[in-house]
Amino acid sequence: MTLIAIVALILALGVASRVLADRLRIPSVLFLIFAGIVIGPEVLGIVSEDTFGGGLSAIVGVSVAIILFEGGYHLHLEKLRESPTALLRLTTVGAVITWLGTAAAVVVFLETSLEVGLLVGALLIATGPTVIGPILQVVTVRDHVASVLEGEGVINDITAAILVVVVFEVLIAGNGTPAALVGDFAMRLVIGLSFGALVAAVVWFLLDRGGSRPCAAPLHARLIVLAGIIVAYAGAETLASETGIAAAAMAGFALGNVDLPYHEDVIDFLDDLSVVVLSFIFIALAALIDFADIRALGLAGLAIVVAITLVLRPAVIYLSTTNARFTHNERLFLSAVGPRGIIPASVATLFAVELQALGRPQEAQLLAGTVFLIIFATVVLQAGLARQIANYLDVSPMRTILVGGGRVGLSLAERLEQDGENVLLIDNDPAAVETARKRGIRAMEGNGTDAAILEQAGADDAKSVIATTPDDDVNLLVCQLAKTTFDVETVASRVNQPDNVDAFESLGVHAIDLSMATAWSLENVLERPSLSAWMNELGRTGDVQEIEVTATELVGKTIATLNAEIPEGVIVGLLTHQDGTTEVPTGDHELRDGDRVTFIGQTDAVERAIKRFHPHD
């Protein structure tokens, strides 16, 4: 086949992989890597090392720069504030542990030199947006979990790309001393970040002061951003090798955190562009996997996979995520999802050639085989099964959006967070947003009556939208948008004036009359003080949860039978039928399909009861 035909085939396979991935809700990288293997030398032999001549490294370099620019562009400071301590540990101490631990495993199991072990370890620090991005497109996790994965992907890609060059130059090629390793790494990092920041400033100036005609300005914005990516990468590479990755990521991060003109047009352009380049480089590099190199590793290769995925990764995650905000299952999920991406694949190919040129073919084979084995194993097992892992560990809650960060909204957000909900609070007031963030609540500044803000907050896939502002007009508009524009199933609102309740209920909104709710709470304090005190403890020592009767094992059972099967410390308090009637059930009541059962009791006991009958809720 001609080169043009091969490129067309790769792009067609890439687009098909993305469409198939979206339909099956499986990360696209899984299909991309298999497509590359099929057209590579191991199967059809359409693509080989000679297909692209000497141009593949340049194509891959520019493509990786585009993907890392996009990753940096989406890495807002708000995300970094979600879990700053965990992210800092993961990209510093965690990166060092991964590097040295991987090097030790390679030296012990493959009986190679320490220098080659450190080279392989440096390569395998990287995860990267090329694999994390597709995972987060199909797996919904709470924001502090997503921020750690995204931040680690971008930052550790930069670390790996620079560190591997320094290790090779100093320890293998002998162009320096070990003492120079740290200085060389720091110098390249500073060059890359500084040049990227400079390019970002120029791009922002051109877009902000460019004076393009309104009809052509969005097109000019896209073209200037694309030129900026390539200039950042190529310019930094000219100054010092392997600094272009850092420059591109820094340029993206800087532009993504300023008020960039035509921001939405740039985002759409980057998303489309990254799909194309990701498809090309993943398939092209997967086609170069030499399974003979992998098979040559034998059982030692499998031991390294186990050491990296089941020992080093969990150890790094557990050391980094000591904050109580991370649940046990979220830490398990982070431990199970750390696939390696394009940076190790592209750089391993380059340095395998360099090792051969130095007369060390066995070490070149070991390097390529080990890196591609880890990539293949982690992409197939961790990326491919990410959604199933998330569902099994129950770390994929749908988002609950609260509009209004006053006392009511903030208190509700805190209670929902304690219940394990994925909460996002929206408020126009920067002070309210900052207060929410200080209390550990994910918050964004914006007008909740703006459809664009709600869309940015994820209202399309939200579990519920709740309006809690002191203005009924604002609350009503928020509820209308949630119901009619985003088709949110559960919409509720605080109603400040009792006469407005009917207007909310006519929209199908759960209206909470503030005066009646206050009166009811005060009545409980006076007439039912024990119940009132216990209700205030909900989410701490006590809890109330509902399940819908859909499982066949529940239909037809009596309440007495159900009570005998649930843990101690919890009872069935209420039974709600499909017609909306609610009653306190007797032991003889039989459950019907569609009934809703309310469990009341100790928090842990209620959670176990829910898991007993709805294991994936």
C-alpha cells in the first residue's frame, strides 16, 4: 500500500474506534491499540518500522504536543485545588518511588544493569492524557479523583519525557556525571516551562488585541492556537531536546486559566484535533510492537507487570491520598487505574535505536519489550476494564448540582458530601465560592440561570439539580432549565414565599416551602426531641436511604422476611407504592415491582442493607 493509503486506513480505523468506544462505553485506546496490532507486522503486515521512514518521531512528537496542550488547557486551577496535597505527593514522591521501584524490579527480574533499569523506570513514570482522557470520557468519578488522574497524567508525562533523556545522556552515554543528573533535569524543565509560558503570552496577546473581523475571528483563534502549539514544541526542542513536551503542556495550562477570547471555539477545535492525532499515533505505535521482544522476557516480564501494577501503584496511591476525602474504594480505583500511554511508547522506540547504535542490542530489546509489555498490559486490563472497575467499587456517582452558595446551599452541600454524593455548588459570588472550597466542597463561579454554565457544570448527566438561593425567580428559572433543557430527572428547590409553591410544583419540581420546613423542624424539637436530634445526625451515626424494588429476589417477599435478611441496626421504616401512597408496613406486606423501600438505622447498617439488594447502587 502507498503511504497515503496507509495514513487513510489509520485515520479510518481511529474514527471507527472512537465511534465504537462511545457506543460501548469503553475507552477508545483499547480499540486503537488492537487496531494497530492488526495492521502491524504481527498480523497483516501493512505497517512496519520502515513505513514512515525517519519522519515518525517528528509526527509523534507534534501529536503528543497537541494532546498535552489539550490536557493542560483543561487542567484548570479549580481542578488542582480539589486535591492539591495528593497531586503534589503523586507527582513528586510518588514519581520517585515509581521510578526507583520500577528500576529495581527490572534489575532484579531481568538481571540487567542499573543504568538500563533506571532508563526503563523513567519511561514508566508517565501515564498521560492519551490514556486518562478516554477513560474519564466513559467513567464518571468524583471531581477530586478525576483531578488527581488528570493532573498526574499531564505532569508525570513532562517528568518522564525529560528524565529519560537525562538518564540516557548521563548514565548510559556517559556525557556527564551522576551529580549532574538533577541539574540537567531542572535546566530542561525550566527551559520547557519558560518557553511554553512565553508562547502562551504571545498567543493571548494576539487573540486579545488582534483586531480580527468578527466573522473571521473564531477561525483566526483556532489557527493561532495551533501555530502556538507547534511553535512551543519546536522552539523548546531547538533550545534543548525533549523540552517541547513541557513547553506545550505549559502553554496549554497557561491559556486554559486565563480569559481567552473564543474559548469555546478553541475547546471544540482542540477536542476534534486530539481525536485525530490520538488515533494516528496510538495505532501507528501499536503497529510497531514486536511481540518477539515481549515473549523474550518470559515469566520475568509478568513479574514486572505484577510489581508495577499490584505493588508500586497501590503503594504510591496510598501514600499520596491520605486525605480523609478519598474513600477506601476511591483509593482502590486509583490504584487499579494507571495505564501507560504514548510517551513511554514513543520514547522507548527512540532509545532502543540509540542503544543499538551504542552496540547494546540485548538491552535495546529488553527496553522495548518491557515498555511495550507494560503499555499493552495496563491498557488492556486497566483502561479496558476501567468502567467495570469503577462500577464494582461504586466510585461513579452521578453529579448533584446545587445553585446557591448561601447558608442553606452550603449546609446541604456538606450533608450530601457526607452521604457520598458527587456535589458541585454554583454561585455568582466569588466569596461564597471560596468559602465552599475552604470547606472541601467543589464549587464554580457562575450564573446558575445561564444554560451554558449549567452545561459546563455537567447538567446533561446530572443526577439532580437543586436551587437554594433566597430569590424564588432565580430558583424557578434554574428549575425550568434543568427540566426542559437538560431533562434532569430530579429537580428540587427552596421556596421562600409560600404562594410560589404551586408554580414550582406545576413544573414537576420538588418544592420545599422554607417557612413550613422551619416550622416542622421546630415542632420536632419541641414535640419529638429525640427524633429531631437523630435526624440532625443523619449521615454521621444514622442514615435513611431508599431502594426501588426491581430485583426479582425481592418481588413477592414480605416485610418480615426482608427484615430477617437485613443487618442488625436497620429496619424497614416506610413503604412507598407506585401510585405514590406511603405507609408504615406491617410484617405481612408483600413487596411489588416498583415499590420503594425506606431503610432507617445506623449509617453502616443502612449501607450494608442497600448493598445487599442493590449491589451496584
